[in-house]
Amino acid sequence: MKDFWKILKRYAAPYKGYLGGSVVLNVLSAVFNVFSFSLLIPILQILFNINEMQYEFMAWNTPDASLKDIAINNLYWFVTEAMAKWGPARVLLLLCLSLSFFTAIKTACYFGASAVMVPIRTGIVKDLRMELYSKILGLPLGYFTQERKGDIIARMSGDVQEVETSITSVLDMLIKNPILIVLYVGTLIVISWQLTVFVLVFAPIMMWLMGLIGRKLKRQSTEAQMLWSDTMSQVEETLGGLRVIKAFLAEKKMAARFERVTGAMKDKSSRVATRQVLAHPVSEFLGTVMIAIVLWFGGTLILGERSVIDAPTFIFYMVILYSVIQPIKELAKAAYGIPKGLASMERIDAILQAENTIEESANPEPLPAFEQGIEFRNVSFHYPDGREVLHGINLKIPKGKTVAIVGASGSGKSTLVDLIPRFYDVSEGSIYIDGKDVRSVSLRDLRGLIGNVNQDPILFNDTIYNNIAFGVSNADSQSVRAAAQVANALEFIEEKEEGFDTNIGDRGVKLSGGQRQRLSIARAILKNPPILILDEATASLDTESERSVQDALDKLMSSRTTIAIAHRLSTVKGADEIVVIDEGRIVERGRHEELLALDGYYKKLYDMQSL
């Protein structure tokens, strides 16, 4: 429970006002409930005529008399006086109407107490989702190379949903039930402390027995949620690889793989659910056993010669006692649900508490514009597992120049350019823009100077207009149209029935590869960055699409500092400098003709592509 209260402290603080309102309304609900049940005593007296004692009004400050005795005496006196004046039938009707009135107030307070908890429950879940989503946006790219997307999606969906179901949904019970238990137990003590002492001896035993069931629930819930993550990961892999699955006739193989994971999750979830559903029958049985024991003990007191309680009061006592059983059962039910939520919260916290290795400077230097150039000074980079990708890179990229990065797959080209916008941080050395270490300026200033066009265009399930205007706030339609025109995208956009308002589907699936790439170029044109990074922007296109895209790229590159990763060497012949990388090191550099004349590694790559 200590972890549970920590979660509440983290997320319930903004909703203290709602919590206070719930407490007040629950107290009123319990008080009116006791008042309504107390009317059973005179009702039973009238119905069965079992008390023929004569009562006289007692002053409220009568010495040697407790407030309880005075209140009971005066209530009975009022009832007997009313019966003598109006008759038993009318008094009975009055008492029944009073019972209905107090019950109506009680239920209204109960509804109000539950209603004010709704904003807390929904608000906590919304805050949790936003915190998780913001954390995901803020984590460096390196974090996601070590985690499965399906697992992250499972924590964002299934685990947050479990927290909502198992933790926020029991907040109402955790506020209401202790209040009810305290007030009801206090009422029982006032009615008969002897009986209540007897009851309190058995209550801890019952709670201990119910607690035995839930001890393994948290561990089993954690295992079940891990299997849920495996399931979501396989779904995500299947959706991304359907073309390959069908091409290799692997449907049965994938189905069998999915069956193994879902089968294991079913078995684990069944054990968790069985323990949960066991809570109600066990608490029901133990509560009935307690009622039976109290009935026996209280009956012997009434039947004895020196009874401490009369029959109508005993019935009222039993009604209140039975009312205590329900909140105890609900607390037990909450105790079984909370461990499931805590298990999910641990998985969510694994993301929320993940270290962000890309730290911003506390007092960042201003970087309002790009004036001079980019410089790599003895830069090395390795992944957390120690695998080295780049070693001893020294490179200067003057403003306005185009530098091409070429080399075999896996040589470190993409990693090199990813270090500039700080998608990763260098392991050794430094990168400077206009003489300022990129780690000393704000990420917003740094990335605001850079535009990216990737080999695989990253588009969103939105309209063409919103995809082009994605990186610019308050972009006007004229600017978006102009950017599309420069990117050679206006013609195919206008051919669409809905034009710029056409939804392009998930990752732009409704467009061809060349059309997707031209939209990503239009997005970069609209942002108008002084530094442009091209990561094999034409590598996956056919010849016709490549021509259109290359023409758009030439327009984009004309007035910018460009760093182009190239697979097709024919596309970088005109670069101001070509940097050849092999196994994380710069092995050659120069213009196209100079590198061919060297007859080295670049010449080898060029000859292979020519063949």
C-alpha cells in the first residue's frame, strides 16, 4: 500500500478539492444512513407492541444520565405521545415517510460523493498518459533502438488502462469505505459495547484470511502484462511485415507464434482473474459467518435474565453490523485490484524514470542564425554496449557548401549526421556550429536551423496540407502552396479530388514513393532551414521519380549548407566535397574527379556501381 499512496501523492494533488468534497459527502451519507436505520426501532415497537414502558420527557442536562440514554428516552417519549394523540397507524406512516426522506438524502449524498470522484479518476489517467507521452517525445533516439515499439505501445495502452481500472477506480471505495466503517463501528459501540468488542475480536481474523488470497497477485499481474507486451510487439511486427509474410507463405508460422504468446497470456491472466473473483465469495462467506456468530452471541444476551439490549435495538444493531460488512468487502476487493495496478505502474515507471542522456545546458548560449560553418573535432561515438561506430572524425563544412558522405552500408554515415542535431551525443570530441559546441546551445535553437529529408519519408496520417506545414507554426495556405510547387508536388496534389485536404493515410500509404518524398521535401522547403541534411533521399525511387525528386532537391539545396548521405554516387558528382567513410573512419576526401584520380576506395565503389 505504500507504493499506492506514493502514486496518489504524485497524481492526485491537483484534485484535492474534489477529494475534500467526496469526504464531506461520504460522511453525510453515512450519518443519514444511521439516522434512517435508527427509525427501525420505533417502527418495530409499534408493529409488534413489544414495549409497554411509560416514558417521560428528560431534560437534556439531566445529571447522572448519558446523552445516549436521554436521546433514546426522549425519542420513545415523542413516539408514545404521538401515538396517543394521532394513533399508531398515523405515527407509523410518519416514521416510514421519515425513513424514506433520510434514505433519499443519503442516496443523494452517496451519488454526489461518487460523481465528484469522476474528474479525479479521468484526470489522473489523462495526466498519466500525457506524462508518458511527453517522456516518450523527450527520450533520445538511442532509447528506442533498445526497446520494442510494441512493448512501449502496450505500456501506453494496456498498462495505463490497468492503472485506471485497478487504482483510480478504487479511489471512491478507499475514501468512502473507511468513513462508513468508522461511523458504523462507532454506532455499534454506542448501541452495545459488549457486542462490539466481541465483533472486533473476529474482524481482524476475517481480514487476515482475505489477505492470504492476494499475496501473489502483483507478481502474476506483472508477468501477465509482460506477455501482453509480447503480444502487442508481434502485432506491430506483423502489420509492418505483411508483405514479407505473404510473400514467403509464412502465415501459419506467424499464427503459431502468436498462438504461443496469447496462450501463455491466457493462462497467466486466468490465474490472476481467478484470484480476483475469489475475493467476493470469500468475503461473503466470512461475513455471513461473522453475522451468524453475532446472532448467536446477541441472542444469548437477549434470552438471558440480565439482557443488556432489547430485541428491537438488537435488530437495529444487526442492520448496522451488516452495513459494515459491505464496505469491508469492498475494501478487500480493492486490495486485490490494487496489486494489479501497481504491477502496471512499475512498467510505466520504467519509461518515466528512464534517463535522458541528451541533457540541455542550464544556461544555453544563443544560436539565432547560422553564419560560418559546422566543424567536427576528433569526434568518436559508440553505443552503450561499447560497439564503436565512429572514430577520430575531423571535418569542416563551410556555410553554403554541399558535402556528400559516402561509404558502404554500416560504415557510420547516418550516425555521423545524426550527431549534428543531437539525436545522439558524441562519446568523445565535440561538434561546433559557428564556434559554439552544440551541447552548449538549446535544442530548440539547434534543431530550428536544420531540415531533414530521409530515405524513408516520415509522414503522418493527416492531410497533405498539415504534413507540409508540420514543422511551421501558423503557416498560411499561400506559403504551403509555394513550397509544394518548388518541390514539384503541386501537380499531383491538384489532381487529387480534395487537393491539399486529402488524407494520405498511415505513413502516406495512399501516395507513391516519389510523391511521399516530394511532400517531405516541401515540408523542408516551408521550414526554410539554413542547414539541410539529406539521408539517401532518392535511394529507394525509380528513375522517373528520382528525376522529379532530384530536381526538387536541387532547388532546395541551391541556397543552403547541405550534408548529403548518398548511396548512388552519380547524385553527388557536383558536391563541393565528398567524404568517404569506411568502418567509422574518414579514409578519403575531395571532389569527384580528384577521388577517381586517387584510384582508391571511392574509385572501387564507383566502378562497382557503374558495372
